[in-house]
Amino acid sequence: MKTYSIELQQVKAMRNQHGTIEARIAAVVQPQSAIPDEDEAGEPLSVLSMTEETARVLMLLLKVQLAEFDKRKARSRF
């Protein structure tokens, strides 16, 4: 499995379609260094990094998209 260093620079747009959230982003993707990080199970990890501002925009856009999913769910009648 290849691992990457992904720098998220900007979230341009998001939408949900058929149960999937799609994000249009500007990012820099590079293969990770020769000494890859590993999780507890020994699996290699890719790293996603972003500025605080970009993280806040991503969080707000995800909240909007998840609210759209919730509107489409059937309400319980109990």
C-alpha cells in the first residue's frame, strides 16, 4: 500500500449525491517519506494536513451536507 502526505489547501465546493458526499478541493499530494508512519496494527498511514481556517470551512460544509442527509431520512412516528 502506498502512503501519501496530503496537504488540503482549499475546499472549493461540496455536494451530496446518492448517499455520498463529494468535495472539490485544492490539495498537494506527495508520496510519503522513506520511513512511513504506522498505526498500532502495523498498517502504513497517509497523513492529511490543513490550516485551522481550512479545517473550519471543511467542518461547516460537512455539517451542511449532513443536515441535507438528515432532512431526507424518514422521521420516526413514535
